[in-house]
Amino acid sequence: MSLMTQLIAKNASLNTVLFSRFAVGILCITPIALKNKKELFNVSKPFYLMLRSASTLLALACFYYCLRY
């Protein structure tokens, strides 16, 4: 994924790089999510889900900052 980002970043804007990176991720995850519909929204530990979501948001902010500056 990072190699693709580096190749696109040479010729494209920041918004295009971010969109393409996340579009590829969504395309890879969608078939798995559709296959396991019953397990998709089963949350047994909501605290860990919120912690994971917060850490992902922080990681995305760092990724955006690295691409921007």
C-alpha cells in the first residue's frame, strides 16, 4: 500500500493520493465484509472498539500530516 502511495504521490495531489489509498482499502475489505454479514456488527467489547477507532483516527491524522509536510 505504501509503495502505491509513493508512486501516485509523485504525479498527483494530496487529495488524490488519500482517495486512492482508501479506495483500494475499501475494495479489498468489502468482499470479506459481505461474506460475513452476521459477524460484521457483532461487538462484544465496545471499549476496545472505541479505543481502536480512536487510535486509527490518530494514525490517519499522522499519515495526512506526513504527506502534507
